[in-house]
Amino acid sequence: MAHITLKDIAHSYTGESDNPYDYALKELNLTWRDGGAYALLGPSGCGKTTLLNIISGLLTPTRGQVLFNDENVTRLPTEQRNIAQIFQFPVIYDTMTVFQNLAFPLKNRGRSKTEIEPRVIELARMLGLEKDLYTKAQHLTADAKQKISLGRGLIRQSVNAILFDEPLTVIDPQMKWELRSQLKYLHKQFGFTMIYVTHDQTEALTFADEVIVMYEGEIVQVGTPEALFERPEHTFVGYFIGSPGMNITPCELQGNRIVIEGHEITLDCTYTDQPSSAKIEVGIRPEYLRLAPPQEKGLPVKIIKIDDIGRHKIARVAVNERIFHVVMPEISAMTGDHASLAFDTAHTNIYVNDHLIAGERP
Ligand code: ADP
Ligand code: MG
């Protein structure tokens, strides 16, 4: 096993170019710890598969280096990198049994029957495939076939890393949860470095210890699920993570005060003056906003809609044209359409040109 370093990697499918828009991956640097459980999260088209294929060797980057430990593998073919990769759709042999499919990567490398058999049986049990071990893959459901793919990726004990590219796309929603927990368990058991690509925040946050968020070919934040929730470093992270995402709205900033639509809020921190051309926004998660009766302190808002989603309520409110979402366990005793919106200032973030800035505590 190895730690993997991406050094000044950039990729353009049309080759070297001076135009930044040609790059599916802008310049990035990243180290993946040996044995880490990572998720690569971002919307469709942001460059996740491109990055994964650069690690596995299916793609040679236009610029930069890929290092396994300290060895430069940038130009090594996939077979020499000792990586297992699992794709969106099952890659298996339909005419082989489940047993034969799982055994194949080991058999191919000349491993003995006595080594192969217990391993296949153990893995089949972990994936819930044991009753189908001697059934041909072609007779199985799409779910089961993808489990075989997962198994083929997990069967070798000495891989440098296992890369999963949206592997649960074809899996039933119910089954997804179960398989994801199994992957997490397998990670704990075997200690492989795992990189799990997804556009689904729930998948990323439940699987990974560390999440890498990508947006338009760039890494916008690397952090624990908690850090992504509490302190999004980029407005995209705030917006993409959470349901509903972070409220992000333009404001004026003066020292420790912000002004939204003419209403002032005093913050916990003081910020340095920003250039007049800067785009300044305040970001606050719906969970850190509170609706109070209109006579209480806060931003005067109009309630547009309240959705009851069981566990909590989601209110959509407006200050003039600015919309905010508020998540509260209960929204009670609210008469009429008007309310006061209170900010939890300990969880209020300031963004300049989409990037989080730090303030000074008094
Ligand atoms: P993701 O996996 O996050 O959906 P991809 O890495 O597949 O994103 O794609 C990133 C960008 O690169 C997209 O704009 C996509 O259209 C482009 N792209 C992907 N594969 C190719 C290719 N083989 N040739 C040209 N452009 C590609
Ligand atoms: Mg992809």
C-alpha cells in the first residue's frame, strides 16, 4: 500500500493550452494518506472521473506528476500501478459463476487454490453473495452484478488503493445504504486506501473520513464532514452540502457589522476592510437561523411557505427579494405572515469573492 501524491496536476483533453477553460482539471495538489477513506464529491462534469483515471493510469495528465510513496508513476500503465477500480456499471464475466468472477483477479496473478477459496467465501459472505456463489452472473439482478464488481475490486489484499467511481448508481435506494455501510466496514477490516467518487452528499458524508469537494475542475475544500458543514471555505461548498444548502446573500461589511437590505446585524468578529470591487456575502446554514415573533430583535421577514418534513420544519422567508431558508424543530405561535429572523452569529460566515475570510475576535 502507498500514500498517493498528486503534484501540480492539470488536465486538458485537447492537450496543452493557454486557455484555462480547456482544462477539465485546473492545477491541483493533494496527498491521499495510506489507508484513508476519502470521498470525491462534486456535481456532474466537475472532473471527478478525470481525476480518478489519472490516479489509476487510464489517463496521463497534461501536466504534473502522480507519486505512489515517492515513486513517480505518471507514465506507468494501469497494470503496473496495482490499483483496483470499480466503475458505475458492473464489469464482470456473465458466463462465469460468482465464485469464478471473484476468484479471477487472484487466479490471474497465479495465487493458489488454498489462498483463493477462503478469501472468496469470506468476501461473498460480507457482500451477501454467498447463496449465489455457484450461480452464473448472467442470472443475477443488476444489484448483485454490481456487488460482484465490488467484490472483484476488494478481493486482492495488496493493492495500493481502491477507486470507486459512482459505484452505487445502479443499486436500489434501499440497498445503497446497506452496501455503503459494508464498504465502510470493509475499509475498517482491510485498511485499504479508498477513494469513493460521488455526486451525492449523503454517500460522501457517510462513507468518508475526509471529503474532497470539487467544482469546475478545482478542489474547493478538503475536510471532515463536520468542517464542510460548519465552515464551508467556498460558497459552493455551503450551497452544495446541506439540505437545503447554506443561505448565501450579498451584504455590506463594516468592521463587525453587516447590513442586509438596510438592516444591521452585529457579528462576533471584526473584519478588515475589503476593496470596493469585492463581492461580499454572508453565509449561514438554515439550522442556525431562527424565526421569532415580529416584535423581537432580528431581520423583519415575510413568511412565504412552511414545509413540514416530519423531523423538522423548513420555512422559506423573504427580506424584500432576498430569500432565506430556516430549519427549526418547531415553528409555533407565529401569527400572520411576518416574523423576525435571528442569526446565530457564532455560525455566521463571511465570503469575499466566494472564499471564506477569517475575522478577529475582540
Ligand atoms: P465527472 O466525473 O465529475 O462527471 P468528468 O471527469 O467525466 O466529470 O468530466 C470533466 C469534464 O471533462 C467535463 O466537462 C467533460 O465533458 C470533459 N470530458 C470528460 N471526458 C472527456 C473526454 N474523453 N474527452 C473530452 N472531454 C471529456
Ligand atoms: Mg464521472
